[in-house]
Amino acid sequence: MSNNQRTSPKNLSAAVAAAAAQRSSVLRATAHTDPRFLNIRGGVIRTHRALLRIDFTIWRLLSMVAIPALLSTCVYLAWPLIDLIWTAIINFWVTMLGPDISLAHHEVVMGRVFYIPYPLVNAALPTTLQWWYGLALAAVLLVGPGFMPPKMLPLVYMLRFIGALQLATQIYFYFWASHFPHSAGGSVASMMQSSFALMLIAPWLYGLTYNIFDFSLARKFALPLMAVCYLALLTPVQFILAAVLMLQFSLLWHPLLYLLGTTLLQFTMLLAMYAWAMSWDRTENAQ
């Protein structure tokens, strides 16, 4: 047997003594702790995060109310700047995309009168060829995911859900296309209005779900501020794309864009920001 494989009685005794001393020190350090909360080595069993208790101190309660109130008020008062940004972005794309798209304003009353800018297009009902293209895409979305590997099952469900929505749209436009009640311009205007309302609501969403945790004050301001900036910059781009898609490919795609490509997409991005912000370092340990 080699020297590395041998363990002398002296070394073994020293290792046992060291382990005993370490256990003794741990037990002394945790002597005040209920034995039910100690593991076999004498260490403290940490409480699972699902059972942690949050102490709602006065400062934490203030951060839940004061920060959202301040940011929502700032967004409300900053509407002239937001209007300027949205108008500039829409005008840029109107210049690039040609005469079939133009800048318009939608009057909204929210305490005072707001004139929401939006891209105006006049999308037509689908032609026969466009309807068949839509049906082919719905069939691909329903059947194609069946050939995907099992590890991609969440994507399979999502694609089939989109395919089912589009199939329902195809049926509607086949029988009742002339009774479709929505226009591309009116829908885009309402979606731009909803986006501004979401800018006012977003700080409160984070205030009631993020500020309850022990993050620093700077982080509690940073998350809703990033969300508001995201909505302010990408909302006009998002709905210009929706307007152009309906203009080029008809109102056949209006239901899918309205249900999945507008407010739901924005909420998904806000949720992604929340998940990222939850990984930031906290100021202290939760109680």
C-alpha cells in the first residue's frame, strides 16, 4: 500500500479531534437555538424562502405607496414630452413607409384632454388568396409542432395556441368578413391609449409586488423607471409594425395582433423585467 493510501493513527486522531472541536464550537454558537432548528451537524437549518416572513415597516409601506405615486404623477405631467417622442417616431416611419400610412391623433379624456398620436392606415378585408395563405399558416402552426422534440413542449403548446386562434379567425372571415366591426386605424389608436394607461399603472404594479421586498431605494426607483422608458420608446414602434402588417396582409391578422401582439406582449416584457430585478442584491436578509 502506498504512503498516500495509509493513514497513521496519529493523523486519524488529529482529524477526529478537529471535527469534534468544530462540532463543539457550532453547538456553543447555536446553544440558544431551539434544537428543532438544528441539523445533525449542529448547524442551523435555514428557513425555506417560501416560509420567510416580511416585516412591513413604515419605510417599506411608504416605498410601496410613495414611489408609485411619484412616478405615476411624473408620467402624467410629462405627457407633452411623451407626445413629442411618439410623434417624432411615427413621423420618421411615415416618411420611410410612404403615403399609405399617416400620423393622426386620438382624443382621450383622463382628468384632462390628451391627444394620443398614432399611425393611421386603412387596411382592407382579406382577398381569397390572402385567406388561403392564412389557412395554410394556421395548419402549419397546428400540425407542424407535432414533429418537434419533447423537450420543446412549451413551444409546441404556444404555437398550437396561436394556430387555434388563427383558425378561429379564418372561420370568422370566411362566413362573416363583411360584418367585421373593427378598423386598423381605430384599433391602433385604442392600443396606443392603453399603452399610455399602462405607463401610469406600471409603477403601482411594481410598488405592490416588488417594493415589498428589502431592495435598496435606488433599485425600487430603477425598475419602474426602466419599465416606463421601455413603454415610452417602444410603444410607437410596436404599433407602427402592427399597422403595417394589417395594411400589407389585410385585417385577417387583426385579431391575432390585437390579442397577442399588444398589451399582452407589453405585460410579458414588464414581467421579464420584474424577474430580472428579483435577482438583484438585497440590502438585508428577509425576516
